[in-house]
Amino acid sequence: MTHTIKLTLLACALVLASCASDKGASDKNASEAAKGDAATASSANGDPTEVTKDSGSAASQPPSAESDDPIALKAAIDRGTAAQRPALTATGYAVISVQNAKTPAQQRLLAIRAAKLDAYRGLAEQVYGIYLDSNTTVADLVVKSDAFRTRVEGVVHGAQLGTITPVNNETYEVTVTLDRSTVGDLRRLYLDYLGRKAR
């Protein structure tokens, strides 16, 4: 009787141990399956942590070396249009009271015209330069005379009248501008004219 009870208890213990082992194995398989599903979902939806890391690495990349290339910068500047460059500007002045006219209105008109011509001369100096003739006389290490003459010659075409401003009711100030895109053409035309004139 006692021997039979011991055998029965031993069989029950073996059955319980087998059930516990099967339960542990099934729990382990379920945990691994859950981890696999989570990894699959993360790869399908995109891991924000990985995206942030990649974005940070992309943002930390240094700029292209072409932006620091002086040759590339010079080429970009040369490609700029002439309209983006500042225009040539000249200002002329003329006194009203010295104009040879009978009425004040005529004197003002003549002063405006004289100031405009003075401004055109300033443009010609910027486009073609100034011819300077200087003569200095020295005797006994003392300057006896010092004289110089200046002359400017050229054609000004395409200049635009800017402003006409009276200054203290005694002088007129006139401003004219010239687009830089026409400067090269004017110089070439003038050189051609001088060449034909010298023949």
C-alpha cells in the first residue's frame, strides 16, 4: 500500500515537471515571436531614432568645395549681367547770374544747359580718360612757371538725364547717368574713329 502511494506521487511529480518545462518553452517562443513582430513593424514604419541620426549626419556634412573655389566665384561674377552693375554718374554745375541773357527765365534755361554739358564732360572723362599736357619751368632750383592743360574728347551716347536741382537760387546742379553696358561699345567706336582719322 505504501509502496503504491509513493509510485503515484512520483508519477504526479514527473507530470508536473513536464508541464512546467513545456510552459517555459512556449513562453520563450512567444517572447521571441513578439520581438520579431516589433522589429518588423519598426522597419516598415521607419524608426524615428534612425531617421534623426541620419538627418543629423547629413546636416553635419561640410559644404561643397566649389563654393570656396576662387575660379568658380570669378566665373559667377563674370556671368553677372551689365544691368546689375552700377551705372556711371556725373554731376555738372552752372551759375545762373553769369549767363548772357536778357531775362531771368532765359538765364535759368541757359544755366541748366551749361550744367548739363558740364555733366556730359564728366561722363566723357570717366569713359575715355583725360589728356593732360603739363609744362613746368625751373631756374636756379626755383619753379618759375608751372602750367598744364587738360582735354577730353569722345562720344557720349545713351546717357540719361537724372536730376535738375537749383542750389541756393544761384546755381543749377544737373546729374546724368550712363549704363556700363554701353561703355565698351563707345570706346571701340571712338578708337575706330581715331584710326580712320589718322589715315
